[in-house]
Amino acid sequence: MKICVYIDSFNLYYGALKDTPYKWLDVSKMCQYLFQKHEISKIKYFTARVKLRPNEKDLEKPVRQQIYFRALKTIPNLEMYEGSFLVNMVLMKKADNSGYVKVIKTEEKGSDVSLGAHLVNDAHKKEFEMAVVISNDSDLVEPIKIVTQELNYPVIIISPYGTNTIKLKEISTSARQIRRGVLKISQFPDKLSDQFGEFTKPSTW
């Protein structure tokens, strides 16, 4: 069966990769392990370029991300779509109602909307026989519902977290989670090369 995979990169990172040794993830290899009997025609990766927070100590974070993006671009059937990463100072009310406190708020904008739009558009264009969405974001319920219930295509939800969002589970064809073992065996080699030359996995990873 011909499948397209849609990856919510921030959901994947915070749900399965943060604080693990598996950040150098070859998403193509991961998808091949998860769907060994299917043809993965395309992987669409939705992300945003991170920005440093004020007084950020880890100054190499954007550099590591750019190296990882370079690794992802060595995957022939992968397409990357970038949203926006916002860093703002905002006032938030204290839990005890004693006033407000200024906090640094970071948020990624646009990936879920873009993912949902691509999913529905690709279904209309008959780009796949089955779709796979790697995310646990309930904002994707409506586009997935359109694909499964109105366009009659199967959609499998792969949650990067230990559980699946109930709403996503209800409208998907099936739902499961990413296991740690799959991440472990789905790493890029430490050294890679592209049209610009050889590059290596960041040392702090």
C-alpha cells in the first residue's frame, strides 16, 4: 500500500526525543521500521527554526537544528515545510491571584495548520492510499476526520507520547505509539555527506 507520512516535528521532539540520546533521528528509517510492508512514497516534515530565548545558555541550539535539517535533506523522499517560532515576553496571572508576572513564552506557529492542509489536499489529489500522521495534537482532529469520514482514506495516528489523544484515537483508522526501541535503531550514521561535503552529528548530542 502506498502511504504518505506527515510529521509534526515539535510534537515528535517533545514527546519522544527531548532528553534522550535519540535526537539524531533518521525519520525515513523510523517510518520503514514502522511500516515494513508498505511503500512510503513521501514524508512531509513540518517544523520551524528555533530562536534563542533571552538569557539562553545553550547558544548552540539553532546550530544543532540546522545540522539536523541538513541531515534530513539527505532523505530523497522528504519534503520540509517551515512555520514560525515565536519568543515573546508576556504577562501572566499568578495562580494565587496575587498579581501578574512577566514570563518568556515560546511557541511554534503554523505547523499543525500546514500539516492539516497538506493532508486534506493530498487526499483530494489521491496522493496516497493511506496516510500516517506522527503527532498527538488534537488540533488535527478536523482535517483527519475529513480524510477518514468524507474522503474515505485510512489514517493511522502515531503518537510520540506514551498515550494517544482520545479525540484523535476516535476519528483515526488506528492509533499507536512510537516505541523507544524503534528510535534507537533509526539513527543517522555519525557522519553524512551531501552536495556541500561531509558533516557530522553534533558532539553534544
